[in-house]
Amino acid sequence: MVVKRGLPEDMTILLRQLVINGHFRMASTVLFVFFKRNWSLEDDLAAYYVVRYFLKYYPDRLEKHQKGKRQAR
């Protein structure tokens, strides 16, 4: 039997608040640690899930964040 693992509601609210307030790096760190501790994932798989999460739910904000990082270099 497959058990669906979702994020708790308070986690989604926290992530939404962080992303909307421009704290994208903090939101990704929180999500990464959540995946590592609660789902017991390896680093590379947890990082992959973080990217996929933000691509799914906040694609415009992710693009804006990545564009800002590229211009800062």
C-alpha cells in the first residue's frame, strides 16, 4: 500500500509567508531540513524535492530569485 506523504498545513503556511516576504533562501532551507528529518531522505534527493516543490508552487518567484542570483555575480 502506498502512503501519500504531504506537508503539514503549518509548514505550507510558513513556506508561503517566507516566499512572499522575499526570504526564498530561508524557505528552501526550512523545506530541505524538513525533508531530511521527517522523511529521512539523502541530501541529493531532499535538494531535488525542494527544487521540484518550488517549481510546482512558486515558479515565478523561483525564476525571479534565480535571476537575481545571476545578476549579483
